[in-house]
Amino acid sequence: MGNNTQRKELHRGLEERHIALMSLGACIGVGLFLGSATTIKMAGPGILVGYAVAGLIMFFIMRALGEMAIQKPVAGSFSSYARDYLGPLAGFITGWNYWFLWIVTCMAEITAIGIYMEYWFPTVPRWIWALLALVIMAMINFLAVKAYGELEFWFALIKIVTILAMIAVGAAMIFFGFGNGGIATGISNLWENGGFFPHGMKGILLSLQMVMFAYLGLEMIGVTAGEVKNPEKSLSRAIDTVFWRILIFYVGALFVIMSIYPWEEIGTKGSPFVLTFEQIGIKGAAGIINFVVLTAALSSCNSGIFSTARMLFNLAEHGEAPQQFGRVSKSGVPGKAVLASAAALLIGVVLNYIVPAKVFTWLSSIATFGAIWTWGVILISQLKYRKSLKPAEVKTLKYKLPLYPFSSYLSLAFLAFVIGIMAYSGDTRIAVIIGPLFIVFLVAVYYFKGFHKRAVVENTENKRVG
């Protein structure tokens, strides 16, 4: 075992289909199946505009990440780019912030798993399911990365097939009256109940925080960069196709749901997906959807453990996390880092039952703050990266951010705007207080541990070598 644990290299076992579905899997979680009802309440049918605009911004952010990831494919990508272009402190904060963000998100997912299992086993305590899910997910993450990618591929496929089936069934109802006695429902529900923007622009703006939370996980494509077989081809294709797929899934599914049901009724009678399948006479629709939502939560949690372990691996490589997290097993998996992330999630299982629900709401909005920090860092790193290139080097870039630098500044302004909205809204204000406090805490740790002195020494050595 001795020398195997010393191996530092992650294995490149992920193929294009794996990473495309992994980032989709991370994105299409509880956010779409359950969270969509909350955003519809806030904005009515106008939420479609919110998802589309936020989707465009996410596309720019992903292209900015792709531009760097294709030139330099490493594990924990954006933490590395922050270190390279914005300095060691930015890399340290971004890495640990991303780790924390996914731990919080996974805590929400394993809690959700306990809730879904109650549907079939109402007498079994929730914490048992949460613990069981955690153990299974950790074990899956110990598999060689190719096997892990394969499992995640099928997990994500279940969700995608369900959403496509719902869009197809819904479209048949809208245009051909399928399940509605042959009377086509049409799409008039989109504007008949108080107009397309029933709560005006304010409704859309207030829902943006939830909309952005739904897109959390897209940046996972960057985290897989160190384990992709052919980074140039796989990453560029995955980034471009994921954007369109997400738009189809989110905007398409919600368009269908709000066309069939008046938007005020959505969320009052359970999941919109269950309603749609029951409408056409599928017996046991609730059970089927419950199974799908369960796999959605498992898959999102699975992706979370994967990405947190890769972040710890990257931080350990830079000496900013315990050295053992920088070692990989025989099968090329950072095993100790996986265990550490799973152990942190164990606190989530315990917290679930000690702490009142309120703290949990805070944690999920803190995760959104963390995501916005990550996306902002990606954009600023890309701006710095591009400025560091000579004109001849810019010409040879294989994958460029469209409309640069306008798209970078527009996306940064949009993220700042969402933070402003979070500060304005009473429910999410806590995140704008705790998020920056957590960053201040990380800065304090960085200086207390003396990482800044080491960074100066490394810099001097690099210059000497140069």
C-alpha cells in the first residue's frame, strides 16, 4: 500500500458523455423538481424570462471557464486559476469556499433523501436513510473514476428521461388534448391569470436568487478537467451542449407545466410533475416521480462528494490542506479526501435532528453566496488570463469566450446585482452577512497559518529559476 498512496496523479478515465451528464446531474436536482414551485409563486409565467437570462449569463461564465480549462486542464480548476491569475490568497479562499458550498448543498440533498423515503417507509426515522445514502455515496466515490462516471451517467439519465417524457406528454396535452378528452389545452394559461408578469419585474428579480441556485453545479465541468480523457474535445463539447440542454430542461419543463395548469395552483397540490403524469391516467405517478426525485438527490450528492474531494486534493497539492488529501489510491481516487468530505457530511446527518429548520434555510442561501463567489472568481481570472496573453497567443486560443470582454463585465454586473437582491430580501439577507464573514474567516486562517509567507518564498524561487 505504501508507495501506491504516494502516487499523485488522478486518472483520466472520464469520457465526454460522462462529464456532460455529470454537470447536468449536479444541476438538475431538487431545484427543478421541487424548487420550481417557489420561483413560480414569486414570478408567475414570467419566471421563464428569469431562467433564460440567468441561463445566458451561466453560458458566458462556463465559456470563460472553458477557455482556461482547455489550455490548462487540472483538478480543482478554478481554484488553480484563481491562484495563478489573482494570487495565492484568492486560490485558497476559492478552494475552501467551494468545498464548503458543496458540503452545505449535499447536507440539503441527504436531508431530502430522508424525506422522500418517508413516502414508502413512513415509520422509519429519516436519519437512517440520510446515513445510509451517505455511506453508499462515499463507497461509489471510491470506485475508479471511470466506474464512478458510468454510475453517475445512469443516475442523470433517469432524471433526463423523466423530464423529456413530461415535456412530451405535456406537449401532447397542449396541442392534441391528450389525456384531456381530445380537447387541446393550448398555452393561454401563460397570460390569462393576471398576465405573463403577474407580479411585475419585482417578482422576477426576487426569484433570481432561487434561479441562480438552480444553476449551481454547472461549474463542475471545470472540476472534472483533471480526469477527462481528451480535455480539448470533451470540455468544449460538454460546455456548449450543457447550456442548451439546461435551457430545454428548465425552460421547456416549466413552459409545459404553466401552460397546462394556472400558475397560482402549482405547488399547492404537490409536485407539478406528479400532477402532469396523473392527468393522463398513469397509476402510481406519485411513486414514480418520488423515485426519480430520490435519484436526483442521490446524484446531486454524489457529484458533490466527487467535487469536494477533488478540491481538497488540489488544496493539499498546494500545501493548504493536510498532505494526506493529496494522495491517490491504486485506482487513482483521492480516497482520504473522499473520506474527509463524507465525514463532514456526517455532521449534516446529526445537525438535521438537533438543529431547527431555520439554520438549514440559512445554509442553502449561504451556498448560493458561495456559488456566486466561485462564478465571479472564474470571470475575473479569465479577464486576468486574457490580459496576460500576447496578441499572437490570443489568436491561437482554441476556445474563446464570445463577446469578450463585454460578456465578462456583463456577467460580473449580473452577479453583483443578484447579491444586491439577496441583501434586499429578508429571507436571504442572512447569506449576505454570513457569506462575507466566512470569507473573512478564511483570510484569517490563511494569515494565521503563515501561508502568505510561503507564497512569498515560492514567488522569489520562481523568479530565480525564471
